[in-house]
Amino acid sequence: MQSTQSSMQFVYMLRLASKNLLRHRLRSLLTMAGIAVAIVSFGLLRTVVDSWYAGAELGSAGRLITRSEASLSFRLPVTHADRIRRVPGVSAVTWANWFGGVYIDEKHFFPQYAIDAASYFGLYPEYVIAPDQLSAFQRERRAVIVGRKLANKNGWQLGDSIALRGTVYPGTWNFVIRGIYTGADDKTDEGLFLMHWQYLNERVKAILPSMADSVGIFIVGLHNSNDSAEVSAAIDSVFRNSLAETRTETQKAFQLGFIAMVDTILVAIKTVAYVVVLIIMAVMANTMAMAARERTREYATLKALGFGNDFVWKLILAESLTLSLAGGLFGMLLTFPVSDAFFQATRDLFVVFQVEPETMALQFASSLLIGICAGIAPAINSTRLVIVDGLRAVT
Amino acid sequence: MSFDSASSPTLISVRGVNKTYQRGNQPVPVLLGIDLDIALGDYVSLMGPSGSGKSTLLNLIAGIDKPTAGRLLIGGVDIAALPENDLAAWRAANVGFIFQFYNLMPVLDAFENVELPLLLTTLSRAQRREHVETALAMVGLADRMDHHPNELSGGQQQRVAIARALVTDPTLIVADEPTGDLDRQSADDVLNLLDRLNGELGKTIVMVTHDPKCAARARTRIHLEKGLLLGSDNEAAH
């Protein structure tokens, strides 16, 4: 009987709480909108951070990257390729150089690599290219292969001539598009510009002889991806105490190393995400404090009628939670179209942009926390409300 | 219904009650050694100028405030000694409240407002509906059940408040200036209702009022001034 009474009171309390929210519709609506915007911002900022890391997560653990032990800006002799190929466990080796040219101006940035045309695509099966286009690329020194997304963005087609102004390698470099690759799945980067390493090397011999026959990184294929640690150690041991010592790691670790360079920015973005939640928490706490103050006489009346302190503080908390969860859930739903729009606008920056379940769980938890924190002070105050004082309150 | 306070059992027994409020560091005595008996079924008006302590005495009798000293026996229960939760339960079961400004929940309609105290009982939904409909019919608002307070006149709102006060069938009804915010006609309607509650249902009513016409409707009039009981008169004496 007692539990029936309690559940009856609980249902009534929820009804009263939701009806109270409709008393000042504009105020409730604006508060809800504020919460929704905060939750969307929180979700979006977290997704930006997640997507940054997701690029690295996509890096195949079946591939190793070998670079100079000294620094990424130091090069390795291309002759290392043969010695790496002989290391047990290695199935294939290719290499790439960062080109860093400018197309039109700096705003039209896209990643450009000089690759070994014969071996590169064998290690990157996720770049799908028509065989005739690959043959055409391999036959011509000035040919390039570009990603579908990059081609679409710039309106490029097969046969188009592209001129880049070299920054690392001086001069104007003219290329012809002979192939357009697509990603094997929607997580593959379709924004690369791939040229012949041999073409680059020929011109470098003439203009920068000291940089000739060198590569930025070797990409190493494995017979068994479980052997990555042993093979990495074996490759590095081959070149230990040489003039060009190496550092080998999985592609994922290599890419995470890049992300570590912008780690401070990512921490700042994460901090901003939480600050946004804190701000709306303060705004809503003010709203709830105002609402509770306006209803002082009602709370006193409820107490006079025999409702205990627990009914009143739960009523205030229920109202606060209803408001924050309504705003929060709306914000969670809104996160999907907003993040889609954001992804469309920033496709060059991210390979994938997905709202993760963990982010949604955090959004829900934030909404819950906003409701509890905003309602807790007026709820506690209501337990201290003296009935006769409350009945005299002017509202 | 004829009423004889001498032959009726005592419902309220106030003994040596003092009430002192603290204003900053300054103690402000409001009631000074009040001794009072109110019989079951009596209809009492508490009268006196502002600051005389009449509302404070009403609050003590209703169990929404506690005396600084003294005993308050109501139906044999020393309510001054009850812990907060027990006192709330006692109020829910024994006291009906009528306030000057009605104190209805603005977001609830008349039916829901009257139903509110029944949520503290074990009545089923159907039983609650029956009680609420009876109470609203008694105050003449059976056709206004789904109206919200802002859709009702002041007099109608006070009648809803009376329905809320009687719906749990309490022994005691306390009314603090129940006609203070009403026009003459509405005030008469409310006083007629209180007469019926006392005369037909035998409810004990304690009412605070400034208005001598209003006080004249009560059987017993108790006068207070500066926290002291000056005396009482009842219709039996007239």
C-alpha cells in the first residue's frame, strides 16, 4: 500500500514538474535551446578530437613505417630498401617523399607524395584504381594519381595538367593526371596527390644533388602483422651504428606521433567542450533558482498540506532534470545533422567524422549532470523552508 | 445542528504557550502564556489588531509552527512534541487549510488541486475521483473541475480551496482571513460554506479575521492583543 502511494505521488510529481515547465514557456524554451546548443557543441568538439585520432586508428597495423632515427626531416638513402626487404618477416617495401608543393596558393593545400610507382599500390590495396589508369601512370614520369575527393573538389579530370610551385624542391613542377583512385571504403583518404619518386629524383639530382637518392619514409609490408614488434626491431638493428640509423614503428604509431605534435590543441578543444557544459550549467542553475524562488509559497503550501520535504526537493530536481534532459536529448539528436554539415564543410581535414557512442553517452551524462547541479541548490533550500515564512512569501 | 461547547469534548487544548521570534539578536515575543480550550465541533474566530498574535496562534494550532514553550494538545496528541515528518503526516490526516490568497497550484486544474491532499492517503484512483467530485459539488463547482485557477474568480478559487480543505474529511479546518481578498458577495458565499461545514458536517473551524461581520458568523470569538488572550465570548452567552 505504501509503495502504491509512493508511485502515485511520483507520477503526480512528474506531472507537476512538467506542467511547471510550461508556466514560463519562453524561459523554458530558451533554457532548453541553450542546453541543446551546449550539448551539440560538446558533441561536435569531442567528435573533432575523436576524428583526429580516428585517422591514426585507421592506419594499418600490417604496415610498418621506417624513418630516420634522428628526425623525420632527415632522409634515408633509397638503398636501404634492399636491405629492409631482406629482413625476415618483410613481404614488401616501398617508399615515399613529402613533396609539399603549392597549388595556386597556400589555401589550396592538399598532401602530395612522391612514391615508387612500381611498388606503392601493392602495399595500399585500399586505394582502388583502374588497371589501365595505373599502367598509364606507371608509363609516364610526369603522371600523377589523385584521390577522387581531391579531383572532385578541384574539378580535375583525367588528362588535366597541374602545376605546383615547389617549396621543399624549388621550381615549377608540371604534372598530368593519369589516374583517379577511390577508397575501398568510406574511411579511406581520397585526398592524396601521388607523383613519381623517380621523376622527383631526376630533377633533384640536377638542382639539389645532396638530396638525391634519398627518401622520407619506407613503408614495409609484413607476412604476419603479429610480428610487427620483432620485425621493427630487426630492421632498426640492421642499420644500428650506421650513418643513417632508422626508427621503425607501425603506421598507426607513426601517425599518432604526428597527432602528439598538436596534442595541446586537442587538449584545448576538449577543455572548451567541458567549459561549454559548465557555462550552461551556471545559466540553468540561475533559471532554477529563479523558478524555485517564485514558487516559494507553493512549496510552503505543499508542506502545510502534509507533503514532506522529500516530495518538495524531488519535485524541484524532477523539474530541473526534465528541462535538462529534454534540452540534452534534443541536442543529441541535433548533433548528427550538425556534424554531417560540419564534415561536408571540412572534408579536407578529416578522413572520417562519426559521432561515437561514447560521445553520446557523455552528452547524456552531461545533460543529467546539468540537471542535477542546477537543481541541487534550490532543492536543498526547499528542505530548509519554514512553512510560515514560505506562506508569507510575495511571489 | 445544535452545539453546546460545555457538553462537547475538548479538541484543542493550549497550555502555557509562548512564542518568541528572533529578529537578528533581538527576541520578539509574540504570544505570552496562552491558555485556551476549543471544543470539538466549535466554530471559533480569532480576532485582534495586527501584531496581536492571532495568526501565530492559528499556525501553532494547525501544526505549521512550533511554540517556544508550552503544550498544544489536539485530539489528545501533543503536536509540539512531534518530529517534523510525524507532524506533516498529522496535518495531512487532521487539518484542512484555507488561506487568504487561496494558495492553489496555478498549473493544476480545480480537480487536481482538490485531489492533491488525497495523494497522501491510500485511496484508489476511483475513490479519489469520487471524493474530489463530492467536495467540488459541495462547494458548487462541479461544473468547473477542469478549470485552472486563472480561469476562476477569487470567490471560486476560495471555494476550490475549501473543497481541498474538506476532501480528506479532517476534524479541524483552519482559515486565515478566508474572506480578506474577496468582495462582499463572494465573502458571504465562503462564510455560508464555512457555516455548512460546521453546522452540517460538524467540522471544528478556527478562523483568523479582522472583519467583525465575518467573526460574527462564528460561535466563539476569541480576542487577542499584544500576545495576550483578552477573553472570549460565544453565542451561548448572547
